[in-house]
Amino acid sequence: MTASFQQSSMLINNMNDVAWYALGAVAAALTSFGFVPQVVKMWRTKSVKDVSPLMIIQFIAGVVLWTVYGAHLEDPVIIAANIVSLSILVWGLIIYFRFVKKA
């Protein structure tokens, strides 16, 4: 294999890595902010009657595990995305308990 072919092959591999990294970053952003519309709706309507607190808690548990997994892999995209998700979910849980009707 010539040096020139090796260099172009490495460049293509690096471009593929960048493309996959970008794809992961976009996916992370979409999923990280996926709960925002629900949080905004709960805040605006001051109603949480159709929201399951168990769903929020289960989602939080999953996000915490993803964050630990990302830390293990030392993957900044996984870590950052899940910290953002965790923040939004905790805010949603706070709103839930603020507006839930006390029996």
C-alpha cells in the first residue's frame, strides 16, 4: 500500500468518525430535549393530571444509568446529553409535585 493511499484512507476514516460523532450529537440533542414540551405544558396549564410520576422517576433512573455508562466510556456526548436530560426531568418532577392535587 502506498503512503498516499494510506493517508487518504485515514482521512476517509476520520471523516466517517466525524459524521458518526455528529449523528450522535444530533440524536443526543433531540432526546435530551424531548421532555421539554411536557414540562412547558405542565408549567403553562398548571396541570399534571395526565402525567405519571412513576414514568418520570423511571426515566430519571435510566438517564442516571446512561450518565454512569457515558462516564465509564469517557464519552462527553453521552455524559452531556444525559446531564441535560436529567436536569429537565428533575425540573419536571418538581413541577409535578408542585401542581399535583393533594387529596
